[in-house]
Amino acid sequence: MAKDPSDQEDLQKVREFLNGDTSSFEFLFDKYRERIHSVAFRFVKDKEDALEVTQEVFIRAYQGLEKFKTDSKFFTWLYRIAVNRSIDFIRSRKARPTVEMPHTEDGPLSAHIADQRIEEPSVNTERKEISEHVLEAVNMLSEKHRAVFLLHAVEQLSYKEIADIVGCSLGTVMSRLFYSRKKLQQHLEQTGLL
Amino acid sequence: MNADAKNQDSDFAPQSNDESLIGPFIDGELPMGEARRVETLIEENEEYRTLAENFKKLDDLARTSFSEVPKVSSTQWGQVWENIQKEGPQKQPQPKRFNEWIVPFISIAALVLLGLYLGSLFFGDPEAPKSEDPPMVQKDDLEEVIPEEGEESTTVDFSG
């Protein structure tokens, strides 16, 4: 049962929405839109695409809030939709031949991603280079490993929360995280970052 | 998955149960007793110590590399919210209170009606004429009442 005041507040808003007060959903949208957009962005790596995914996530939540079980955390439920929608989005983008990711001919894929992310021209070159390597390494992970690693390292969620979001056991979270770290370690050792 | 890929994947699997606990230890996910034991292991084993340091470094690098997310303007958020409302449910969600009483109410009403119907079948007067039965006295029988001797003939008018 959710004991955190923030979780309690969420559940209260969910109940109000289910009782007909639609403005309660606007409160939840305002509270979580940035975080959901960040999660989506880390997967889809494009601001506009991430915004599209964010919109889809909230539409799904809006339409399916009756299915949400109030004995769990609202944000965990919302994150689960966000991770699944982001992965679906990447798959559909891969399946669409007209929309292409930047090719590696002009440089590493991560360099393009980093360019899109970091718009300030004065950004430290060394830091940018490190980011490129890390992004490249993380992108090499499979979807399921990447999801667990990002939710842990970037979103800083607990194993239990990750297990709830991804829909697997704590043991699976541990093993996916270990695998991801070892693989990233190997890649970054080769580039001299570790 | 081919044999090479399998071998490569096994390189990333923990070599022992203790090794698999290094990640949960640095993440603060182990119970107190187990955390103390793993802490001692890390202090005594250089390989584990390096692994723990690398894991911490990796997390920091990832956090820094993924920390920058482009800002979305309030106008864009406003547009997103409008779209959510447009795409959302066509009708407003029904107040739950309505759902809570309407189903039991209809169920009870149906049960009462069924009870009344069954009651009339079992406890009703079997001798009572059914509505479909023809009347005992037909209209034609009453049209003309044959007078007794000394009375005038009377015609019963059913038209009005």
C-alpha cells in the first residue's frame, strides 16, 4: 500500500477523477509530464518523438484509469505505460522505411544523438565525447536490458519499482542489471573511459 | 543464438553468487546482515573492489550523459493537454456512486418480480378463470331476456 504522501496524493486524484472530476487528471498530467517526457526521450532520443510518446502515454492513462489498481503506485503504472510505449515507438520507427535514423557514415550514431540533445555550442568537448561513448554503449544493449539500466541509473528507481514497471521479478532485475553493467564496462574499458 | 554469442553472453553473467551481490550492495538493496558480509568481501577481494568501483562509475557516467533533456515550452504542453482531452473518452467518466447503486437495485427489482411471478404460479387459485377463458355468459345469451309470464320483453343494450 502506498504510504508516501506524494503517492497518497496521486491516489486521491485518481479517485476524484473516477468520481467524475476530470480536473484531477490535469493535476496528474502537470505533475508527471516532465518525468514521462524524460523517460521517453531517453528511449526515442528525439524531442518531438518523445513528446508524441508522452501524449500517447497520458491518453492511455486517461482512457484506462479505471483499470489502475489503487493498491499500487500511480507513477509506477504510468512509467510502465511510458516504457512500453517508448519501446513500441522505437519498433514502429524501425519498421518504417521512410523514417531513418542518422547513418554512421558521417560519424557515430551517438554523435548525432548527442548533437540533437546538446544544443548549446559552448558545451565542453570532452564531456560531449564521453556522453557519446556512453550513449553508444547503452544503445548497444537490448531493449529489456536498456530499460532496466536506464530506470536504475538515470531514473534512480528501486529494484522493486523497476520490477513493477517492467513486469518481472526482483531476481530478473538483478540479473539484467548485472549483465548490462558488465557489457557497458567492457565497452567503456575499450574506449578508455573505465 | 549461435555458440559464439552464447559464450560472449556468459562473459557478462556473474561468476559466483557473491559477485552477483556486488551491484545490489552498491545500490543499497541488500538487507543489513548481507550488506555487511558483501562489504567485507569487497574489502578483501581486489577483483570485487574494482567491479564495485566500475559499477559506481558507470552509473555516474550514465546519469550525466542522459541528464540533459530538451525543454518543452508551456505552449507545447498546452497543445498536448488539448490533444489528450480531444482523444480522451468521449463521455465523462460515470460517477462511481451511480455504478455502485444501479446494479444492486436492478438485481433486487428483478428478483422481486421473479418472486411475484413464481408466487402467483404456485400459490394462486387454480380454480380462478384464466384471462383467456371465455366468459361464462356470452353476450348473445343476454341480448334478449325472455320475460316471465306477465312481464314485458326487455332487450339489453350492449352497444353503449
